Amino acid sequence: MSQAVTPRHARHTAGLAGGIYLPRTADALAFAMSTYGIPLLVLATTRSAALTGLAFALEWVPRLAAFGWAGSIVDRRGAAVVFHLASLGRAVALAAGAVLLHLQPSGTVASVTVMVLAAATGVLTEFSYIAAETAGAGAGRRAGRRAHRVQAVLLGIDQTATLSGPALAGVLLLAGPAPMLAVIAVLSLCAALLALRTPPSPVTPARAPKGQPGGGLRTGWRTIRSLPALGWLVAGLTLSNLATGLLQAAGPVIVVQHFGQSTTAVGLVWSVAAAATLLAVTVCRFAIERLGLWPVGAACAALASLACLAAAQAPDYRSYLVLVALLMAGEGGMTVVLRTLRSRLIPPERFGSTLSATILILLLPFPVAGVLTAITPPDALGHVVTACAALQALGLFCAFARLRTNPALRT
């Protein structure tokens, strides 16, 4: 039996590497470098903190607005096609920006160029991300009982890119804006070419009215409501993201003003957290095989809740760093559970729209966390973090209590 299965498994693994993992790696690295590198580029080019903040908004506002369109177009045209075209479009935009900044490294033209790049790369990156996630979910469905392995690898790729991308962009920026943009353009072009090997995904028939392709976010919302297991997990993780987002938004204030550390120490917190997440994803991959989705998810939820409650009361920087790392490790484990669950439950022809709605819901707490940080006096931030951590613990407890007997998590 093993001799008959081994060649098939080897071909499946090779197909994953060439058609899923490699294009996802190139795209994730380009995603991280552009997301964190372009605001740095704006600051280096314009020397304006206000324009840097505006560039960050220009990256995210169009990205959030494009969620419904990205999902429905992926459903209509297929993940491989959208992945290829979005990555290729980003490569062209970045290459054009590199040429313009090489010819005009400062002045009005340079300022306009970097601001346009911020908006354009934000939208195109959203399309490529939704397409890559849809392709990854299809690979998980084809893997059957090994779906969690596929999702763990994909999450590991994303976390590795998040860990290395910003640092790489910062190093390349030392050589100048044009070289940094050129490298990201090459990575985007590699992702576009590798996407040609991505297996095709099911597409939705063109039934929706023009201007509302595939039903968009409404289709995704209806799908989430029709899947109680997915709905409860998304609800719990949304409350959890409020606490996590608050720690991210308030991190500089807590670390620099409360603990008296440097700004470099703020970055160290999230670098250690990313490393802890990678380790947690690896551990969860094997734990799910032995214990199943629900026990691993519930344990990660308990770890994240307790770590967040403790981080709000951390007495010093070192303990704060460790607790945030434990929090993000728990979040990483729950993300593996979420990605595995949605790849099993969401119908393939509606996956793009549902994924868009899911991610939009999960991201909404982050601007709320930013507002909370802005309106809360620094001395009161600890109390607000404690309140959000308690809300996180309650939300995750309710979610996993409802999911305990759900057959979708019995693996």
C-alpha cells in the first residue's frame, strides 16, 4: 500500500511546491516589502511625516474598499488568472516608479510618484492576496485530511515574509528608492510567472448583475451566516483582534514611554512575536494530526487570552516582550485552525467572496484600536488593554464552547 501511495504523494508535494508555495513566497515577500517599504520610501522622498501617514492610508483604504471586488472577480475569473494579472500589474507599476524616481529622485514628480504607488500597489496586492488564498484553499481541499499541513506551510510563508520583508526593504532603501522598487518589481514578476503554474480554481457562472460581480461582500456575508462553525470562529477572532490591534497600536507608547525603552525595542517585540508565531504554527501542524482541530484551537485561545490579560499588567519590558510573543503564538495557532476550517467549509465557487468578507470583518477592529489609542491618555492605556483582553477571553470562550460539538472540527 505504501509503495502505491508514495509516488502519488510525491507528485502532490511537488505540485504544491511549484504551483502554490513558490508563487505564494514571491508574492508574500513583495507584499511585505511594499506594505512596509513604501511608507519608508515616502518619508525618505518627501521628508514629511504627514505625507508618510497619508501614504499608509492610501495603501489601506483602497485595499479595504477592494475586498468585495477582489473576491467576486476571483470567483468569476479564477484564482490563477487574477493572481497572475495582479502580480504582473504590480510589477509594471513598481518598475515604472523605479524609472521615474531614478530620473527624478526629488521634487513634485517624486512625491506624486510615491503617493500613486502607495494606492496602486495597495489595490493590486489585495487582488493577488485574495487569489493566492483561494488557490491555497483549493490545495487544502485536494490534500484532504492533510489540509492543516498545507495551511500551516502557507501561514509560515506569510510570517517569514512579515519577519524579513520590512528589514529587507529598509536595507535596500539605503541604496536608494529605485533599487528598492526594482527588487520588489522583480519579486512581483516572479510571482506572476510562477502563478502560471497555479492549478485553476472553480469559477462562478456570470449570473450577477453588471457592477456587482459574483455578489461581492453580500455573497460572502450570506455564506458566513450559513456556516455556524465559521461564523463563531470569525466572531471570536474579531474580538481577539481588537486586543491584538490595541497592543500593536499602543505598543510604541507602552514600550517607549511606560518602560523607557528605545524605538528599536518596539520592533524587537514584534520580531520575537513573529518568530514565536512560526514556532507555534509548526507545533500546531503536528498537534492537529494527533489531537484534532478543536483541542488545538481551544488551547491556543486559552494561551492568547491569558497572555493578553497578563501583558496588560506586565511589570517590565522583558516580561511584556515574552507575553506578547505568547499572545501572537496563540493567535498563530488559531489562524491555522481558521484557515483549515474555511478551506473545508466554504464552497469553492464562493470562496473568493467569502474570504473577502471574512478578512474584512477580521480587519475592522484594527482602525478601532487605533482610535482607542488616540483618545486614551497614556496612563490609562493599561486599563483599556485589560478591558479588551477580557472581551477577547469572553469572545474566544463563547466561540470554542459553541464549536466543541461541531463535526467540522472533529479531526
